[in-house]
Amino acid sequence: MSWRQSLIRIAELEVETLQKRLKELADRRDAVFMILESLQEEADAEAAHARKSAEAAWYMAGFRQSMKLRRAKLNSELNLIAQEEEGVRDALAVAFEAQKKYENLAETARLAAVKVEARRESAELDELALRRSGGW
């Protein structure tokens, strides 16, 4: 394996790693949204229970404060995930650029080698033609 192919493989590995990281972040974000939905369902159920029971209504203020804190914590986690996601997307763009650069470098080197080989073959054929025609 040439050094160009090694560079391409390393770039591909970096891209794959960043894509996996991006998927993990998306999964984490989805999990947080699910928790937020379940909190809303819990809040709705507690509010319905408080409407039916005067005793439960007394505890509603504390419950609402607790829900507010839990939502704030989850929203801050969502913001953190969004920031991480942005960073990973930027790194992924850079990794894609590097991979493309290495692929272009390898392709240019391959084309240059093909040109050299074509010139060599042409020179050999010219020499062979000169020998057959008695020009030497």
C-alpha cells in the first residue's frame, strides 16, 4: 500500500469516526426529547390528579418547581448537545475536505504515472519501428 493510499485510508477512518460521533449525538438528543415528552405527560397527569384531589393540589407548587428545574437541566443538556453537534459537523467538513484532497493527490499521481508509462511505451515503439525500417 502506498503512502497515498494510507493517507486516504486514515482520512476515511476519521470521517467514519466523526459520522459515528454525530449519530451518537443525534441519539442522545432524541433520548432527551423523549424524556422531555415523558415529563410533560407526567405533568399533565399530576395536574389532572390535582384537580380531583384538594390534598394533591397543595403539593402542585413544589411539583411545578421540580418540573421546572428538571426541564431546565434537560434544555441545558440539549444546548450542550447542539454545540457538540456543531463542532462535530465542522470537523466532519474538514475531514471530508482532507479526504478529497488526498484522493485528488492519488489520482493526479496515478495519471502522471500513466502518462510516463505511455511516453515510455511510445519511445519503445518508435525505437522498434526505427530498427525494423533500418533507420539505425
